[in-house]
Amino acid sequence: MFHVMNTAVTRKDWVRRVVDGKFPLMEWLADTGKATIFGTILDGPPPRRAVIRLVAAETGDAEERLRDWKQAATFSHPHLMRIFESGRANLDGAEFIYVVTEFAEEALSQVIPERPLTTSEARAMLVPVIDALEYLHSQGMVHGRIKPDNIMVVGDRLKIPVDSVRREGPSSMPQGMLQIHDAPEVTSGTILPASDVWSLGVTLVEALTQHPPVWNRLARRDPVVPAEVPEPFAGIARACLRYDAPKRATLPQIRRLLNPSSSLEEPANEIDQAAPPATVAIKAPRESSSRARLVLIAAAVFVAIAAILYALTRSHPSEPAPPTAQSPVPAAAPPPAAAPAPAATPAAAPPPSHQTPERSTGTLKGEVVDRVMPDVSEAANRTIQ
């Protein structure tokens, strides 16, 4: 275990030294007890500021750390800090492993001593951290060090560093360095995605109250979430800070707790997308039966009217005159509907040319002898066309 004060004083003197022949130590930034951090410069047009972390190689997990850094350098996510290079170095006869990452302008740990976060700021912090953790877990990795020191601002974007990432499972983290941000299972040498959830819960309480929750690691109980933490953050913190890892909230569950209104809408959206016919079938029966009744009534009325009209036309058919040998006699046209002819008015007498054959030779076959108008009521007459 490092002795922070003596080590920090000694390593501040390494400013202007060059690591691995490529990375000059421009300024001393911090000593975390696990790594000493310096500012450095990346060559290129233009040169860029970066951060280099030096970790003693004799910690026992140097090869494991180098392997994890190599994998983390391939990650691409907007809320993960980039790893530019990693390797081994020797300074004054001491062996180190190093990792070079993006430079951050600010960390959450610089804000909390001044004031707690507002609820809107806490929400703005949680969302990108959850995004980044979900990505890491999908790669089979665990961050392992979520805390205010590691929630940073790079440019205008919130990011978390990846120099602490480890593979899920057994961990060789030194037990003497455990903090409240380290989940209970880390004591047994195991690190899980749920361990990041625990760390996130501690960080959330600390960001909103300026203090981490009260917890006794030996008591094997859940930490106490202060009453001053507002909802939904108090519920999120309690769900994250379960002593038993399987009982902790998952990252998707934290999202739903953070946005309860959207979580209530999710089942309806899933139903609509998965089975739209079922949604229609539930609402359709009463509407369709009403329409069916209306259609049947309309059809019955139409059939009844058509039957009446048909009966009237069959009982009083018009009799067009067949052609005669001499000249056709046009059929009598029905009088106009506006001024119907009286039913008792006799038809006009046939012209004299039709009477002459009757006096001399008798009635001819096919000849119209007389025309009689049908006895039709005025109301029926209006409907005949």
C-alpha cells in the first residue's frame, strides 16, 4: 500500500521527466493511493493535453491491468474517456505501468465540497453514467471505481475514465484500499456489474448531500439513505445500496425509477407494436354491431320501398300501342307529376282514319280500338316514373 504523503512529495519532483521516451511529465495533478497522476502532452498538430497515470508494477496485477487497458483502448462511447496508450516505464530504478487518457477540465469531486447538486443536475449526471456503464457491462467489463473523482467533464461532455476497468469476476484489488464506494462483495475478491450499481448509489447520495451514506461494512446491512435526499433519487439510492448484490436494481430499472412516467407508457407501446390486431379487436365489437344494425334497417327500408314500387307498376302497366299496318299510334305518356290528369278524363277519340275501316270492314287485328287511362290515385301517380 502506498504512503500517500511521502510518495506524493517524491513524485512531484518527477516533473519534466519523460515516460517511455514519449510522454513528458508537465505537472503533478494528484495521488490517489493507487496511482500518481501527471499532466502530459500528446505530439501532433496541434499538441494536445492528456493525463498519464503511473501505477507501481509490483502490485501483483500489472499484467492483468495492462491487458484490461489494451481492451479498453478499443472502446468507443461518447461518455467514456479515451485511452491513447499504455505500457511499462522505469523512473529512477522503479518499475511502473502507465496509461495515457484524455484530459478532463473538471470532476464532480471539485463541485461537491462547494455545494450539493440540484435535482436537475443529478439527473443530468445519472443518465450519461448509466449509458457508459451499460456499454462497459455489454463488453464483459466492470468499471470498479464509480465515485465523484471519476465523473468528469471533457470539453462539454460528461465522461468516466476507463483506466480502472476490469473483467467481471475475481478481483485482485488490495483489501486495505477499500472505501464505501466499493461494494460488499469486493471484500471477497469478486467484482460484478452490480458492484458498479452500488458505487453509483453511494455517489448519488454524496452528490445530493455532500456526504456519502452512513454504513458499517461489518454490520452486513444496507446503508442508510438520508431523509433529505428527494425522490425519485432516494428510491434509486435505496435500490442501488442493497447489501446482497442480486437484490440491487439493474441499470434499466434505475432508468425506469428515474423516469417513472415513461416506464408507465412502455407496456402500452409494447402491446401496440407487438399485436395491433388485438388492440383493434378489443374496441371493435360494439361499434361494428351498431353499424350492422343500421345497415340492416336501411336495407329493409330500401327493399320495402322497392317492393311497393314494383307492385304498383305491375298492377297498372302502361300499354304501348303495337305498330299497325298504316301508321303507329304513340302510347299515351303519363301526365306530369306537377299537374296530373284527372283519373276520370276520357282519352281523346282516335282520328277518323282509324274509324273508316271499322265501318266498312270491321275491326282490324292489332288495331287499337279504344284507350282507357288507369284509375290511379294522385299520391301513387306522383311516385310512378
